[in-house]
Amino acid sequence: GALPLARVDDAVRRILRVKARLGLLRTANAAAPLPIRTGCVPGCAEHRSLARLSVAKSCVLLRNEGALLPLQSGAREVLVTGRGAHDLGMQCGGWSIGWNGFTGNAATMGTTLWEGVREACPAARLVEQAELLDALASGAIKGQGATALICTGERPYVEGGGDSSDLHMPDADLVRTLKAHGLAVVVVLVCGRPLVIPLEVMESIDALLSAWLPGTEGGGVADVLFGRCRASGKLSFSWPCDMQQMRLEERRKNPRFPFGFGLRT
């Protein structure tokens, strides 16, 4: 009873007025049923295919030294690692399945980034970070000629749970170490907001792709990485150089990447 009925009537009246101007209330339009396609239900193959294409087209390529991307599907040594490499929950972010999102791959069906990479490059390997560092130290994995694909970013969060005074990209030490061992380093960011990447860390990254939150269709990210779909996304905001530029108005001068930036492949 706190909201007067007259206020509700006014809001509904304005909605109906717009619908009338658009012709949506005409009998011919109102009576036309939506076509029903057999087998097309939420999450069907057609929907997932469209979602995968949307993911690919929304990825933004921020760095591509030596035209490293797209990677070759026949590459022999592609090492996939990082907290977000095989985690649907991280790809989906908050407000997914549950209020705070979820972690892991049990809550829903989909394709992780790793699974998409494996489809595109059968020789690729998923390697835990500690295992990879041990193998490099022992010489079991040779850095020269190998490509490390690091998928990093933020765990799911909602509302105040995402408040932080430190929005630096995780796994910066891993980036430095792999580059020092001679690997080509590709970083895929899974995040819903820009993360700070210090210049000295950026210089150790050969290719940087922002995949945002690709949801259940990590294959769309792999499509860009391996050239099945050209990188074409553009930034809808400028990217900060440091924490002082996290406020949007502070990025009007000298951001790391300007509004509208995005490399193409």
C-alpha cells in the first residue's frame, strides 16, 4: 500500500502508449504466435552456438607482440595453466546459478577455456602451476619454442563482495617466471572489470586477450586464440595504468589503453 495505485496506472499507461505507437497492440501483431521449433529449448545447440560466437566477438585483444596470435592449431607445445583455465564458475561470474556464483564445473554444463583449447589444438596440455614451474626448473619442459597460455582473473563476486583496494592482475609472478624461461606468454583475462597490469609485467606478456566473463562457452575464447574467429572487440571504457586510475575520471589522460582500443587479427 506504500505505492499509490494512480502511480502504477501512470507507469502502465506510458508503457501501453509506447507499444501503441510501435503498432504492437494491433490485432494482427498481437495475435501472431511465436514460431515453435522442435528441439530448440534453452541451452540447445543453436543457443550455445550463438553464445559462442558472441563470446568470440566480444573478446578484446590488447597486446599481440610479433603477431603471436592466432596460434597454430598444430602447435606441439601449448601449455595451459592458471586459476581460470578449467573453471566454469569463474567464467560465469556472480549471479550465476546462485547469488555468489559458483566455482568448479559441477553446477552447470558448458565448455571451459581449456576444453576449447584442447578442441582447437589436440596437442595442448593442461598443467597445474606448481607442476609447470617444477618441470621448467628440472628441465623436463624446455621453454624455447613453447607457448604458455595463462588464464587468470577474478573469482566470482557480487555487490560489496567485490570491493577491493587492490585490483592488480593475479599471477604476475607466474608471467615473469615463464617469460624468463623463454616461453611465449599469452594471458587471457577472465574478469568483469579492468585489472591493473604494471608496465614491467606487461612487457613480459606477448599476447593479452580480455575475455571478460564468457559464461559457459569458453570455446569462443579459443576460437579467437586459434584464428577460427578474428579478434575484433573494442574497449567500451579506458583501461587504467594503476590503482590511482581506477576511478574512470582519472583515466581521461594517459590510460593504459584508451576507450575504443582493440587490436585485430
